[in-house]
Amino acid sequence: MVPADDAGRWDLVDPSGTSVPLRYSESLWTLLAVSGGNPVTVAGEWTPDGLTALTVWHGGQAVAL
């Protein structure tokens, strides 16, 4: 996750640098905390406004967002 702009939008970025916008929700802070800035697997729902992150995996354990 990286800040995409000064308006508070965040993007989810893969190792190649390709990014998708994340829809804001309070759970994004949980996603950031679980990842600790490291690569993680994220599952979510794609909407016209961006990805709604629903689950993140860390160390083989799923964490609901």
C-alpha cells in the first residue's frame, strides 16, 4: 500500500509496480498494520471506485478486514 496522492487515496501495488486504487475504509489501517510494509496477499471486491479489501493473509493466517 502506498499513498497515491495528498487527498488521502491509497493504492495497492504489486511487485512489478502495477497499482490499483483502494476504496477507503477504516480497515485499511488494519491492512497496513498486518502487512507492516511487506508484501502480503489481499482478496477483495472490485468496484468502479477501486478495490474494497476484504481479507489479507500474513504468515499463512487470514485476517478479515
